[in-house]
Amino acid sequence: MKLGFKENQAHDIIRRTKQYLVQKGYGYYNGRRIGVVPAWAVHEIVAIDL
């Protein structure tokens, strides 16, 4: 949200990033209670420099 995304967009980006990380083998991000993801992974999803 600090980057200018609305709340729903930010939640969607985190959700898609978590799915991406689980596919890459990071099973830690498979839980519902995890709400933080690494910046490098968000960069892979959104394709903007953070």
C-alpha cells in the first residue's frame, strides 16, 4: 500500500506472490496466517523496482 496500491490490490499481490513462492518450493508461505512476503518475490510478480 505504501507503493500506491489500494488495499485490495495489495492483498491480491501478496496472495499471488505467496502462490509463486510455494510453487518455487518455499512451503513456509503456504499458510493463511503469513501476510508478509520478500520484496524480490513481489518484484517477480509486479515487475517494478522496489
